[in-house]
Amino acid sequence: MSVISQRFKKVCERITAAAVRAGRDPSEVRLVAVTKKIGISEIKEAINAGIKVMGENRVQDFLTKYKQIGDRVEWHLIGHLQRNKVKHVIGRIKLIHSLDSMRLAEEISRRACEAGICVNTLVQVNVSGEKSKYGLAVPEVKPFLKEAGTLEGIRILGLMTIAPLVERPEETRPVFREMFSLWTDLQKTVLPRVEMRYLSMGMTNDFEVAIEEGANLVRIGTALFGPV
């Protein structure tokens, strides 16, 4: 068994344990393997280990990897997306986690309509209010969904957040709890092209707490590939 296979097995065991602690079905939680700074050989090893979803931060890095890996896995874009890079991911990325402005939503919609497809997105929410992070403030989310939901070619399937990096993962719990509360509240709101299906939160440092608080997409890099 390869090193990545061993790590993948351990991560899956931790995901299962966290879900069980929260009284949840572990199969509800999907793993997105973060490929930032990860080479092609390691990605292929991860695929052979059974990992099915890869998340890339930068569009240029994604394009380089996509040329060699293609659609052998489901690709997600998890980093900040600039409007001038949207054209490169249309039709290749299955889920954009980082929709954070109307101007970006409009560009995705325009490119999607030109291509005759619908692009799946998550709205990035800056729950902690950190100035170093992208995302909408919590009070901005519902008005944004109402406006973005009018755009053709775009479908909003949930929310994403990045918690502060802290020494004790337990300190992230209030952030994840507030995010889950927002997500569940929005599930009661019927809007066109909006469905609160996914809640993307939790990384290597804090994914177990995120799962305990309701995450069903977790973005994990270091625990799978090691430090880079």
C-alpha cells in the first residue's frame, strides 16, 4: 500500500469517526483532495488509491494538471477565481467553491451561456470577518442569492467558508456552527437556481470539527499528501 493510500485510509477513518460522533451517516461527507503544489505523479497515486475528487486553488495550476489527468477525477476550484480566468474553467471544473461577488457571477453566467452549459457554484462566506479572506459577510448572503439566482447559466448549490487557522481546532467550532445555521436557514428559502445541497468547510487542521458541525464537503491536502 502506497503512502498516500495509507493516509487516505486514515483520513477516511477520521471522517467516519467524526460523522458518527455527530450522529450522521459518514457517506454524506465527500472528500475533496487539495492538489495545491502537488505533482502529477502524486495525483495519479491518489487516483489509484481511490480518491475521486480533486480541488485546485489556482487556475493556471489546474490547467497544467488537467492536460495530463483530464476527467479521470472530478475537479473542483477551491481558490479565489478572477473574472479574467473564468473562460479557462468553463466546462472543465465541476464545482466552483469560491463565488464571492456579483461581477464574478455575471461573468460565469455569460461564459456558461456562450458555451450552452450550466456551471455549479458555492458562495464563499467570510464568517470570521478576517480581512485576509475573500467571501461575503453573513448578512450579505441572502440578498446576493436573490440577485445571483436571476442569472442564467449558473446554479448555486451551497456555501463554502474557510475558518481561521488556529492552534486548537476546537476554536473553529463557533465559525462552523454559524455557517451551518446560515445554510440550514437558507434551505427554507425558495429561490430560482439556488439549492443548499453542499456545505464546504473544514481542512486538514479542523475537518473533524467541521464534520461534527454539519460539513458535507471537506477540503484536505496535507493529511493526504504531506506538508509541501
